[in-house]
Amino acid sequence: MSTPINLAMTPREWGMLAVLSILWGGSFFFVGVAVAELPTFTIVFLRVAIAALGLHLVIRIMGERMPGGLKVWRAFFIMGFLNNLVPFSLIAWGQSHVESGLASILLATTPLFTIVVAHFLTADERLSAGRITGIVAGIAGVVILIGSEVLSSLGIAFIAHIGLLGAALFYSFSAVFGRRFKRMGITPLATATGQITASTALLLPLALVVDQPWTLAMPSVDTWLAITGLALLSTSLAYIIYFRILATAGATNLLLVTFLIPVSAIILGAAFLAERLEANHFIGMAVIGVGLAAIDGRIAGMLLRRRKRA
């Protein structure tokens, strides 16, 4: 018998959601520290490799067994490519040119891309008037966020913004592709462990060939601490909490974390990385938030119910 989904989240679930937003918001801070000394593929390889070790340890402690078979591992490798290799790399590279708080806001557009991708690739998640309105508002928010100065040029800052939006797009494809693991009878924890393990195997040759890590200077203690936090806190632990919320509160409630991640990322960036966002960044984030609220639909439904009662 499946566990029922709570449409109204409990205080415990709200607490887990807040912790998850801090862990994922912290990932932008950790990357912001690491990019000062390490190249892109080395950062991402260390992130997934250490995270894979942590998740395999959790699998052993929980008494689960990893599934086998060519079909299953082929799906893990595709998921690792869509959900880890490409977006993690684009985020790490993008943050070498874009501040961590702004990067987190751009990644908050993931639900906008997911709605469009799901419309074309699934049979049960179609576009509606509210979702189309949300997408239009979200696009307007992104335009405001990037700003006319960056949009008018084709420099590295503009490319970095597009790269971060590309990471959000790949996350949307992975969200749709990841639905198949439940049909395959694979537990969420095993799915997370399998895709992280597969992405580690994919990233190892890239890091060796492109970055040639043996030629790099030994990173500082701060960088190693950032990599460890990125792997164990913002990846391994975050996945465990993510799937726990997904199991009890559902995917719709889980999308609320998108509103919270930029808050923690901006606070950490301002406190420790001396980052500063402009007025258009906050206005753009607010407009994106309106778009996400329109997509979610619950706020409009709540206002409509109150109007009927009145």
C-alpha cells in the first residue's frame, strides 16, 4: 500500500523544505568558493564522486541493494548525463562569470522549462491557461533579471546567463525522464545513488583529459571544505531529504523549494563572498515568483475560494 500524499504540509515537512532550500542554496556558495581555485570538470567530478560514496554508505546502512541489469544502468547513465553532468558543469562554469545569488535565481526557472517539456513529452501534464500565463511571466522575469546591458552584448556574461538557463532546461528533461524509475520498481534512494554513480564514471575521463588535475596547484583548505560541503551536504544529504519530501508531500509541494533557494544563496553570497545584487535582479526574481505561483495554481485557487465564501 502506497504512502498517502499530504496536500497540506505538516510543520515537519515545512522544516525539511527549509533545510533543503538551505542545502541547495548553499551549493551555489560552495561552487562560488571552489571556482576560484579549481576548473569546472574537476569541481563537478569531486562533487559527484564524494556524493556517490556517501550515498552508497547510506544504501548499505538502510539495507537496500542496488539494482542490476543493462536496462537499469543505461537509464542511470542517461539520468546522470541529464541531471548531473551537464547542469552541474554549466552551473560551475557559469558561476565563474556570474555571482552565486544571481545563478540561483536563474536556476529557479526550472519549473517553467519543466512545464513546457512535460507538455510535449508526457500524456498527463498538459499546458493550461494558468501555466501559459506563468511561463510568460517567468520569461519576462528572466529578461528583467539579465538586464538590458547584458542582453545588448554577446560577451561572456551573456553566454554565462544562457548557460545557467541551459542547466535549468536539462533539469527539466531529467525530471520528465526520471519518472520512469518508479515504473521500473527502483526506489528513490537507489535512483539517486545510481545516477550519481553513473555521472561519476562519465566525468572521470572529462576531468582527466580537459582539466589535467595533476598539473593544478594543491587547493587550499577552504576549497576542500567547500567541495566536501558541496558533495555531502548539497548533494548526498539534499537528495535524501528531497526524496523524503517527495514521498510524503508530493512533487507540487516540493516545487515550493524553488522560491526559497535564492534566498539562502543570496544571503550566503552577500555574507561570505561580498556579492551584491542590483534592483533589477530582485524585481526579476519577484516576477519569476509570480510566474511560478501562476503555474502552481494553488494561490489563485485559494483566493477564488475566499471570494466565493465572501
